[in-house]
Amino acid sequence: MLFSDTETPRLFGLPPGADFAQALVDGLIGQMQDPAPEALGRVTLFVNTRRMQRRIREVFDAGPARILPRIRLITDLSRDPAASDLPPAISPLRRRLELSQLVAGLLDRTEGLAPRAALYDLADSLARLMDEMQGEGVTPADIAALDVTDQSGHWARSLEFLTIVQKFFGGSDEAPDPERRQRAIIERLITRWRTEPPKDPIIVAGSTGSRGATALLIEAVAKLPQGAVILPGYDFDMPAPVWERLDDALTGEDHPQFRFRKLMQALDLTPSDIRAWPSAPPPSPARNKLISLSLRPAPVTDQWHSEGPSLGHLPDATKGLTLLEAPSPRIEAEAIALRLRHAVEQGITAALITPDRGLTRQVAAALDRWEITPDDSAGMPLPLSPPGRMLRQVGNAIGERLTSEPILSILKHPLCNTADRGKHVLRTHDLELYLRRKGVAFPTAETMHAFAESTDTKAEDRRPWAAWLAGLLDRLANTGTLPLAEHLAQHIGITEAFCAGPDTPGSGELWEEAAGRKARALCDDLIFHADAGGDLTVQDYNALFYGVLSTGEVRDRDAGHPQVLIWGTLEARVQGADLMILAGLNEGTWPESPAPDPWLNRTMRRDAGLLLPERRIGLSAHDYMQAVAGAEVWITRSIRSDDADTVASRWINRLTNLMAGLPEQHGPEALTAMRNRAAPWIAGAIAQSDADRVDPAIRPSPRPPVESRPKELPVTAIGTLTRDPYSIYARYILRLRALDGLSQEPDAPLRGTVLHKVFEAFLKLKLPPDHAEAEATLLRVAGEVLDAECPWPTVRYLWRARIGRVADWFLTTEVARQAQGTPELFEKKGEAKMADLDFTLTAKADRIDIAADGSALIYDYKTGAPPSIKEQLAFEKQLLLTAALVEEGGFKDIGPSAVQGAAYIGLGSTPNQIPAPLDQVPPEDIWNELRDLVRLWSMPSQGYSALFRPKLVKYEGDYDHLSRRGEWDLSTKFTHEDVP
């Protein structure tokens, strides 16, 4: 016999800060009245998490040797004999698939009910609501009976969705949901215990009874002759009148003790009926009183004035309590990492507790500099693991028109082609350079074959590799609506082929290691239940697959440091450490903001008997109340996030306000001491990022040897030589060229190239510009060129419209141009050499017309605004130099010819034609100016200055990073340097 007879249900409590597992075991052994060694073995302990189960066994394993009680999970009730005639619970994944099909059918039948893109989000939300309803014993009929006045139609839409789950609440023979089956089992046990109560002790330990089925079990066990419930983190310091304030869920649900009050009401108990479980006192009873008072419900915070003086000397209550308020999340993470490292040096265990996974990743990254890997209980989300990323990347590529980026992302993944990884990486590098050089917008299988045959010595070696990749790209192009099983077979098959490599069976290393095995198990589960998934589009399949993958986590229990622990708030309920760091205590993070409910508002939930959104806040408050009661505790937050000021967690606000208002108890001094204890760690974290002062880079003006300076330049580079000589130095002397973009974009250079080809193709037809069919022909040619050169349908339409807007103007002005001369040369290259200066000028003319007298007319197309005459006289001498090149005989097809005229043809939003000022600067003069310029740059003292005379400085240049622009500005003087 463990417990003496009592007329009231048997509820015990352990205060916040107590080591729950140790106290449970110590009290259990201390209360055993039967000295027989097997007496303890007849006790059954029900706990709510596997972590709690392991922790209690660890306490027993510490000795001495004895027969252990039966330690069971509450969920193990599914194996109770009372459930032998119930069908096994249905897989949650299968139920989700079934719900998605029902929701899809409803959306198809009811136009405008919800967007198709919301299908799986709605199915998930509906599954959670259904799970909650079954756990709380609420039926769709109860929901439909709610008295609701809704003029918006939202309630009617909600009822349509709730109607489709009616079948899952009936008494059918089909497999029940896990929550429904759990409640049914507990109800059977309760019925049996009323007539045949168990003789052996049964204890429910560590549960708050926040879910309906668990609350039923707790109530039943508490009433058994040898039953008891041990509540974690029970507040013995809160007076009875405050307990009574928690009767209304709408105002009390977010309080840490609300669930215990609800349990008292169900058992007709008062706070005085809750007995203390025999155990050692908490680390700081004074702190427990302080925290208890700070968390009083909002309507009774006036009690701070009346009860605050009874708290005594607050520096004693806050001894071992540190408040760290960092200026940023990064500094918060750095400071926490420093303290964790110090804990390792001290030889103590330290636990970081936070629901903010972003913060835990930052802390883990900061610890990596000291080669400390924390023992993270949550592990890594499966979608972020290598197999998860590989599966996601391949899944997102199926059925899409792929650019170079997703293809190369897959090829560069560390799991791709693991059989011959070295050569694979080299071939991927070559492919990337090829794609950049060719500017392929959407690579296909044909692109891979062309890459294999590109002219170099590696062609023979990479043909099999390119053929392998081409075959996979063809498989990725498969689109359409397919059954879920076929989508899975296609997805997994392609992913395995990428991982295995060319002509290699198997799946490479995709399914190896813990992450691979977890991913394989989830995929197998999805395959097993695929018949419930119906037919899906590629987009719907990807949304479904990512949702399933997101349910998995990967953890290597042997990889983490045994003294540095990262826990979620749930783990902190059942475990303790020498140092507890409660991090991320900002509103919206801890506590989290309640998730929006698309079905029911707060009042409706209360009236129906469902849980309120504040339930999670109350649970978080309970976790905080337990964790903050440890011996040494850090409370941390960041004052500012990445983009805005943050709001301190309501619990920090309450604690600091309470302490600041108790000067006679030295509250302000205690609060200052809490912050001062954090100050050195914040300073250390800031110092981690401090660097020695480095003088800014000079504004460069390198002076290379004369023999190294360029002996040949195109006409387009002469303006650059005048405006930004440093770019000429980088490109033509250092031979550094900007890497081409990974994917071809519909940018201005491509638009210029396309428009040049359109007008060139039209003029080659020799159709008179004033012909009745001229405009139609021009637009037809534009369509043909755009189809060949522009792979983006929307961009083709826009550019064709742009050509259509200038077509009439172009043809009208073309009549005058062709009256002066006949178009003869298109995109022709020319060059002329200054033998005495050993310099060659090159050009590529867009168009040269020949007049009746043999003279030349030069035209250059511009898709933007052409340079004005003033700009041409000062800097933009491209057309003037081309004219000089013609007269020097630089174009062999026409020989030395007089230039009658030259002009820019602007084809932008405001089309116009700007002539070159040949009358002010004849070709002979511009040629002589060029000679003078070449002589100047042949002088050793002339430096290639960065941004010497820039036209625009708002755009980044290709060589700005090389010149260290940003460390100097246009007011900085040039620094000449002789370079080898």
C-alpha cells in the first residue's frame, strides 16, 4: 500500500525549480509503506513524454539496485486490453491525404469558396481542428449548434468544411484517428475502474492535463483508492482569491496555473487540497514568491503594492539571476555562446532553452569557433539536411522550365554523383562556364549535348556525363496530373539517379546516415499511403511532399557536447542543469503569438468546449515559471531585431516593473545587479566583432610599363579610357573580364542585340520603307527574330509592342535615309593601325549605307537615349571615330571612303535621330585627337585613374570591387603607383 485512505481525490504538487524526476523518485521511495522488494514493482507511473520516461529511469539507474515500477507513457494506453476490440488508429499521414481529397472535392464543387493554392493548408488546419475536437469530445453537431450571427458568410463557409469531416466522428468500423481512439480507451478504463478499481498504485506524473483526453485520465486516477496525480510547477505561493480569478478561460487561459485550476474545478477541490509531494525544497523559495507575484492575472496586479513588501530583501531572491538585454540578436547569440563556453571550462552543465530555432542556430554557429557542438534536442529539420535539400531541389525542378541556376544547384549538391565526385565537380565547373559564356536562358538536353561537343580537349571525356545529364533533364520535363504514387516514383527515381551518377546503379549516398534513413522512412510511409492521395498536379505534389518532409527532424544523440545542451521548452519541464539560459524572451517569440484560427473565434471555441488560442501562452508561461526558478538562471532578449525595435516578453515586463516599484525591498538595486551581471558578457560579445582600425584603400591610379599598355582598343573603349581609365587597365592590361551572368536575362544589352537583328533582317529584304506592306513585314520579321532570340513569352510580347510603337517613325525616317544612300554593310568589323604609335583602333559598325557618289553614311542603333551632340564632342566619340576609321580604309568591303554623314538612331520610348557633329569635328581632326590621346597614354607618368571623369556614379561597375570603391569617394585624390 502506497497511499493512506482519503475522501478527496489525491493531488500532489511539486514547486517550480524542483528537479521533477529526482523528487518523484525520492518521494515515491520515501512513501512506500510495504517493505517488500516487489512492492515498488507493482506501482505504475504514467508520464506524458518519452524524455520524462528516460529521465526517471536514469534516476533509478543511479542506484541502489531495486525492482523498478512500470513507467509507461500515457499514449501506451493504446496497448491496454481495454482496446483489444478497437481497430488500430489510422496513420495521421493517411488521414491528411484523405482530408486533402475531401477539401479538393469541396473546392471543385463550390466556386469561390477558397483558392486552390490553399488546398493543403486548409487540409492541415482542418486535421488539427478535427484532432482537437476528438480529444475534447466535441462533435461537428456541437459546432453547428453554436448561436452565431454572421453577416459576412464566413461561418457558412466554415460549416461547409466542417461538414466533410462528419464521417470521421461517427461509429463506423473504419480506423479511428489516434486522438479519438485514445479518448475512447480512457473512457473505457474509467468505466471499468468505477466497478473494478485497480488494487496496485497508479500515478500520473508531470502532466498539466491541457488536453481533454489526458485531463479525463488524470481525474479518474486521482479518484482511485491507490491513485495519485503529481503536478509539475505548482504554485504554492498563490493565495486562494487569486486562484478563483482563473475560473474564466477568456481571462485566465494565459496564466501558468490555469490548467491546475481547471483540474480543481473538475474534481471539486480547493487550492488547500493540493498537497506537497515530499521532496527537497526548490533552489530559491524567495524567487518563487517573486515570480508568482509578478505573474498574477492582470485584474489583480494592484496586489503588487499590498503583497510586494512581504517579498523581503529582493537581492537575495534574485541571487543567481542575470538579465541580459543585448542590442541585437547576433550579440545575444554571441554572449550566450561565451557563457556556454565558460560553463564547459567550469565543468558544469548549461542548457539553452528557447522556442526560437533561428537563435539556437546562431548560438551553435558561434560555438563552432571553439569546436563545441551543442547537444541539440530538436536536431536539424529534415528539409534542411543534405538528403532533404536534395529531394526538395529535384522536386521543385520537375515540370518546370529550368534556368541554369537550379540545374547547377542540383549538380553542386554534395550528394550528387557520389560515385565519381571529383570528376563530376570538374565537369560541373566546365558546364557552368559554358552556360555563362553562351548565355543560355533555359538549358535543355540539346544544350548538354552541345556542351559535350564544344571545342576543347575534354569533349571525348565528358560525352557520357553530358548524356547522363541530358537524360535526367528530359525526365525532369515530365508534367501533368498524375496519381500520387507515380509522382513519388518519378521524384525518387530522378533523385536517386542524380545521386548515383552515370552508369551507376543504386542511389549513391542519398539514403545513408541518420538524415538519409529518416528521409527514406518518410518517403516509404508516403508511398504506403499513396492510394489515398488521388491525382495531383506537379505544384500540388510539391506542396504535399514538402509538408510531409517538414514533419521530420534529424538528431545525432552522440554528436553533441555533454555539458552544452539546447532544449525546447518541453524538454526543460522534465530536466535540469546547473545553468539555465532562457533566451529569446520577446513578444512573438516567447511567448509565441497565437496562430490565427480560420474556423472559430475565441468565444465560439469557449462555448463549444474547445481550447482557446491563449492555451499555448499559458503553457509557455508555465515553462518559464519552472525554468526561471533554477539555481543559476540567465534571462536574455535582444532590444532590436534585424529591422525594428522589439517588445520585451510580458513576463520580463512584469518582473522588472514589480521590482522597480519596490524600493524599500531594494528592488531597483536588485534589478540593476541582474543587468550588471550581464554587462561583461555583452561587452565580450561586442569585442568578438571588433577589429583593429584599418586605413581605407587609396583611390588607385596604377602606372604599368609602357610596353604592357594596350596596343589595340575598340572605339567603344575610347570613351571609357577618358571617363574611367582604371576599367581599361583591369580589362585590357590585367585581362580581367567580368564573369557572365549565370542565366541570360531579358536585360538592356539583350534587347539591343535583338533590335539590331530585327532591323538588319528587315533592311536585307530590300523592301522600300514606304511600301504598303512595309510595317506589316517589319513586325513579321520582329516576331521571327524574337521567337528565335527571346525565350520569354511575356518579354517577347512586350518587346514586339515596343517595336510596334517605333515602327511607323522608323519607316518614315527610313525613307529619308535611303534617299541619301543604300544600306550595304551590317555588323561589320573594321580596324586601322597607327604604325608609328604601334596602336590599332577597331570598330563594329551597326550599319553603313553607300551614297550614289560612293560616300558612306554611318548609323548606330540605340535602344536607350542616344548621346547628345555636346556629349559626343566631349566624351562619346564612338560614331566620330567610326567615321574616321571609314576614311582611313578600316572597312575592307568599301575601302577608304569619304563620310557624308553619321547619326544615332534612337529606338527608345521617344524615338529620335541624333547626328554626329562631323561638321565641327571632321574625321581627320578626330583621328588626330586620337593620336594625341594614344601619345598621352604612352607616357610612363600617365596613370589609369579610377573614375576619372564618370558620367554616372549610381551604378556599380565591373571593377569597383577591385579598385576598392567605397573606401574612397570622388573627392579623394588619386594615388599614382608604378606597377610591374
